[in-house]
Amino acid sequence: MSQNQPQQLVAGANAPLPNDHISIRIISQNAVDCAAYRLISDGKVRGDGDMIFYGQTRSDDGNVSFRGHDSDGFFDINLPAQPANIDKIALAFSSEQTLAQIGDVDIQVLQGSQVLLTCQLNSTGRSEKAIILAECYRRQGSWKFRFIAQGFNGGLKPLSEHFGVEIADEAPAPSQAAPQAQTINAQKPNQPAQATPPPIPASPTVNLNKITLTKNQSSINLKKRDNFGKIAVNLNWNQRPNADQKTPKKGLLGDLFKQHKSGGIDLDVGAMIHLKNGEKTLIQALGNRFGSLQSAPYVCLRADDRTGQVSDGEWLDINGQQWSQIEEVFIFAFIYEGVPNWAQTDGVVTIHVPEQPPIETRLTEGTSNLPMCAIARLVNQQGSINVERINQYFKGHQEMDKAFHWGFSWKRGRK
């Protein structure tokens, strides 16, 4: 294989892999739900921890993980650290659309920043809604990669069941008053105390629920509990960081903004927090207001991405153990530099609450001259969390503050 020129595979072809950390990048022209399955010799998973998808982004040992956007995602795989009884790692995706509606899908296998292999899944005439894209498999003590392109008409559920994953029955659509939110292994029956623990189920049970907040379903309530754990809020968008690599004809994210001299795209997430004691504070990278998880306001912004080239996007964490101290967390995003074109960024905010399915909302309704988006708010309702989609756009912080009556005093700042 040439050092500079990646090898291109057709469906059915295979190529050797280095015994190293690799990344597999899946690039699509529309949103897809990617999944990976670690399989033993009978072609089945060993348990819950061998399925990696939007509801569980890491394997049980952390040696396979998923990151990125739903139209530009990465599976990071530590090949030498895979358990000895894992024979292959299958990579797949599903969608509510058929492959013909999604468009062609590109796959890249990377070692560090070097692209080793490329594959293109041709979408012409394809009616399937789920595809087994490829697999990493062992052969005579080494790892190889095979491009498969096999389709399933039924979506993620039959695809997962094909790999031996037991899928939980789909719960009714959640409502404001009584959400039916479950995640992996959440369907345990209530039983009286016993002298010995109940037997462990022989098969895994995975819940594929994902909650999308829209105009029609704009909120969901998460039932009160003593400790919500670490709540993670992710802002991500359609990132095409390497213009020289083959990608769909969707355009680079850099094309969506008229850049200032810095050249980098700076899409930032932030929050306004109202505590139960009446205190109000602001968390954002602008002004280096990163907050704290262990002390008030119990909200913290992770390291700021000033380049727009971090595939994980921007993250905001909330200490759910201290939820009783919080009245409201108001989440927003803004373009620090450049002219926004929200409709083309495929911006998506996902809220991850332990033991709950991911909650997502898309930033698709912004006008071309308003760089500030009020995304959602998490409100403490007698100990529960009410997540409300807002998706309203403003000229700046001050206009957003006035619309929602926060009462901050604003002045221009720099990072």
C-alpha cells in the first residue's frame, strides 16, 4: 500500500490492517445511526457490552468507541487489546430513510491521520434501511478489513438481532407527564428482597430508544430520583475537516461561514444557570467562564474547541447529584466568528442522562443573520428534570437574555 495513496476496496474485497489503534470513519449525506458489534466464533455478541451505538458509545472494556456527528462518525478500535475470543467487529448503520434516499456513503480506515483504506457504498436503487458496511476480522493471527455492503430492510432491530442482541420491546412514546425512558438492562421486574440474587439472564437486552424533540413533541419529563448522575450535553455539527479527503458533495463546514482572519470555525455551547438559592451565573468559553462540577453552579464546560475540527464537538457537563440545588439550566449556542448558516450545519444537541435514552434536538430553523440559538432548558420540577426544546434564534446574548428574562448585564468579551 502506498504511504500517500489509500487503497480503495470494492464490495467483497479485503485488505490487511495494522495491529494498532485504528479509526473507521463513516461519512454520509444524511443522518444515520451507526453501530458496531463485537462477535465471537458463532457470529454473535457475548453480551450488552459488545454493541456500540448512540445509546452506548463505548464497549464494556473501552476498546471500541464511537464519536462524531451522525453524518460524519468515527469508530475508534484498539485492535491489539480486543479480547481473545472476539473474532470480528462488524460495522453497520440504520436510518429511517432508504439508502437510495440517504445517498452514497463513504468509509475510511485510518491509522492516526493517515487514511489506509477507502470504500464507497453506492446508493443507487437500494431500498434497505440498514446496512452491514464492513468488518474487521482475525485471520491467522492478524487483523483484516472486509467491505461488505449487505442490506437489511427492517432497520436496526433485525440487524442487531442478526448479531444475537436481544432487543427490548419498544416502549410507548414518552409524554411530559409520564416518560417511558429506558436504556440497556433497565427492564428488571420489581421483586421482594430475596436471600439469593435472581439468576443473570442468558441473553443481553438492549433498548434502541432515542428521543428527538421537535415542534410537535417539544418536551419530556424525567422522573424524580435522588441522583441523576453526570449529565452530559453535546453540541455537534457537520464537520469536514480534511478538504483533500474524499467526502460526499455536501460541502465543507468551512464553506458555510465567511471566515475572519483566524480561519477557524468557532461554534460554542454555553449555559445560563439559576440555582435554588436565587443565584444566577453564566457558563461559556467567552470570558473563560468554564464553571465547576463539584461546587456551585454544578455545571462545567469542557475544554473549548477553537478550531471546529474536533469530531466530538463541544461538551457541557451537569452534576446530577446536585440537581436539587439547581432550578434551571438554559442551554444555548452561538457563532463566535463568521456569518451563520444554521440550516446547513446539521447542528445537533444531544443530552445524555444515565439510564435514559439520548435526548436530541436539531438546530435547523435559524435565519441567515442571527448567530445566537437558544437550544433547550432543563427545569427542576419538584425534583424531576423537564427538558424543553426552544430552538429560537437571536442577534446576541443580550437579546436572548431579554426574551427569557434572565437579567444579566452584558458587555463585549474575548476568549
